Amino acid sequence: MKIARFEVDGAIHCGVVEGDVINQIEGDIFGEFKTTGTTHALQAVKLLAPVTPTQMFGPGVNFEAHLKMAAAITGNAEMLPTPEPWLKAISSLSGPNDPIVIPYDSKVGIEYEGECLAIIGATTRRVDPDEAWNRILGYTCGNDVSERDWQVNDFSMWRAKGADTFAPIGPWIETDFNPREGGDMIVRIDGKEVERVPTADMYFDFGTIISFISQHITLNPGDIVWSGTSGHPETLQSGQVVDVEVVGIGVLSNPIVAEQQPG
Amino acid sequence: MKIARFEVDGAIHCGVVEGDVINQIEGDIFGEFKTTGTTHALQAVKLLAPVTPTQMFGPGVNFEAHLKMAAAITGNAEMLPTPEPWLKAISSLSGPNDPIVIPYDSKVGIEYEGECLAIIGATTRRVDPDEAWNRILGYTCGNDVSERDWQVNDFSMWRAKGADTFAPIGPWIETDFNPREGGDMIVRIDGKEVERVPTADMYFDFGTIISFISQHITLNPGDIVWSGTSGHPETLQSGQVVDVEVVGIGVLSNPIVAEQQPG
């Protein structure tokens, strides 16, 4: 089942995506809900970020194929023994087709990171990895947009990965996806594939990451855990369109625009 | 004016504190609101964290008197040229009189950090320091509880300063406080003063920190910016009560309890 959040006629709803229509739902997507029979053409609504989390966590380097590139940033040439979570700012959240903005005062521009995201479905605290899997409602796609100068030189990732528009997610939550079997995570720039890796290659899987975080932090329904990225991301240019597809979930597409310096 | 958030008879309200009563308000504390004339004895309600932020930011070392102790953690012997913001996890938030819990798997126990907190009153993006002051609704007290082993050895402060119960705040928002004139920030353990520093000693003042964050991240009404701590915090023991007072705002008091290891 694909659960989307969308805006139509100035109101925000959730709905189940069935082909090219959305069947509006009433109730709580983290509890009881049902479809209402009120449908909208998918192309007639504005899809939004499918959840409004209280917090988002990314892991440290989580794909061995990303290690070589990451080592230049982190100084670590080997995979780490724990997931090393970090917080991604809530203000950075946006949805499908929303622009990713290159800040005018970015030092080195921005890079994509195509990722798979687990959406927490129930309050989660001090669970083991097996139980952690049961607390996941479903999965969506995300772009962990990154400014590498800030990532290297700031003491935290507050703006390197948390600046406004640096967290587009969507297009919806797929509840039937299984990242252990692994749909490929694909990034395309203007339609050209630049990255492909199976979710099953995650070094720490979602159960392990969520269990680890939950030892000290309560995860709430709607909270998001990012997979980490693989490969060697490239710099994005204004005017490009970047797609993140997770095969079995859907495609998240966002245009790149350059912020204009005031004055 | 002191604006509190509280629970009474199973419902949550905001109200204006007048002596030892709370005058319940209706409306939006960030917009239009008025007192209703429905009053409660202060001692008959449970005070809650006065806001529910979307994000909380702390600065790097922000008092010169904290530099010597902090240098052992950060490796920096001098004050830094920018505020170096970092994100404090939302799940860590709690209110007056809520227990601060020492995790059973903490390596070195936990320390208090008594701080003054600015509450953002309006959406804030790319403002200068002068304008940033206008975006502050008021101030409250907070305890930036810290686990130093995690702070030194983890790659981010996700649990070192973000574990559950590590962010008690309150008792209310004081809208008439001026940290540039500086009420003392005082910490007491079981009534004994262990720290005192004026808010006016902040190296980066709130206007500067908020302006700096707002260059890349939108701050929302209710978001919180912590002052940073001074001095040389001490380890907290189960059974103690720790008070953070900012003179001119009020007193935040929380008991310390040790988490029991399951099994």
C-alpha cells in the first residue's frame, strides 16, 4: 500500500495511491484509518512530504562503496563499529517537486545523496533489532542534500545537511517494501543514471540503526531514519532535475535552483 | 509577563502566571491571545515544558569561563569565530519537576549545564542580529544535561545531549527579561549553589546566534536557542535535586533518578 500526503483545494489530506488516483483516507495513518471513496487524480494534487516527523536521523557512512569518498571528509578509512547517528534539521524537510536551493553563500555547491528512508510507525524505545523492524510503518525515498565545505569545517552537520530544502522526501510511504530483499536505490540527473546500489547493501540495516538510536532516544510515529548513501555523489547545478528512485517504492523528483544574493 | 503551559484535569492549556495563580488564556501565544479569567492555583497544576519546539539549537562553547573545561572535550583552547550551532534532540524535552534519568549504560554519568533559553516567536530566516532580537518571544531556563563520554567519543551529540530527559525546560516563558542586561544563571544541587554567571557574559549573544542559524535554517515559532553553559559542571547523583534559576525568569527544578537495568 502506498500512503501519500497531499494538498488539494487548499486542504491537506492523506490518501492511498491506487494507480493514477488517490483515495482519500480518514483517521490516523499510524493507527486506525480507512479510505473514504473520495478520489483525486494523482496529477491534480500537490504531493507533500508524506510525514511531518519530530526528528530525523542519518547514520554515519553506511555503504562500503561510499567509504573511499567519505574518508576524505571524515578521516576514517574503515567502516565504524556503530551506526553513529546524527540529527538532520526538521526545517530542511520538503516534498516531491519542491526546489532544492543552492544557498548563495555555499562555498562549494551542493551534492545529492539518494537514499531509502524508514518511517517509524509506533513509539519506539529500547527495542532490539528484531523488534525494531516491527516499528516501521513503511519506506520512502529521500535526497540527503549535502554541502561538503560545511560538512568538513563546521563542528556539526546543522547546515551541511540541514539547510532549508536539503531534505526532500517522497513521493509516498510504501508499506510493502522490504529493504532486506533490496530494491535498487537509483539517482538520475536530468534522466541520466549516476548512481545505483541495492538497499540490501546497507552496512547497518534499518533494524540495527533504529534499535541503536532507541537505546537512548524515543522515536515517535512519523520520525525518519535515513539509510545513508553509497557511491561518489556529484555537484548539482542550477536548472538540473535530480530524481531519487527506490525500485519498489517510487520516484522523488526535485529541480535545482540557485538562491539569488539579496541587494 | 510569564506564559506557562500546564496540565490540569487531563487537559493542556497555556496561561499567564500572576503571583501564585495561572490565568488561563485562549488563542495562540505566538499570535493573538487573551486571558479568560479562569484561574488555577499554581500548585494545583502540573507545569509542562512551556513550548513544543520543532527544533532546538545549542551553541559551541559560549562562555569564556567554560573554555578551560570544554577544551578537554573539544580540543579547542580558544573561543571559536562563529557560534557553531548543533541540534538537540526533540525527544529529550521535558518539563519542571520531571526526573532527569541517568541511563544505566552511561559510561561516566551525567552533568548539569544551567542555561538561559530564547524562545523564537515568529518565523525567522536570514535576519541580521538586530532583527533577530525582535523575533524572540521570551526566555526560560533549561538544563543541557550532558554525558561526557558520549560527547567525546560519538561523532555527533545525538545522545550526549539528546538522550531522553536531557532537556528539562521551564518553568515558564518570561517575555520581559533582557539577557543583555543579564540576570544571573544559577545552578543549585540540593539547594547548594554550584554555579553562577550573568547571561550578559554570553560570548555570542542571542541576536548573533539566531541571526547566524537563520542564514541557512528557518526557525519556527516555539523553536529554542540555548545560551551555552559556563563554569565547570559536576556529575549528578541519583537522589539529588538540581535547580536552574535565571534571576528575573524563575526556577527550574528536577530530581535525578538512575535508570534500572532490565533483567
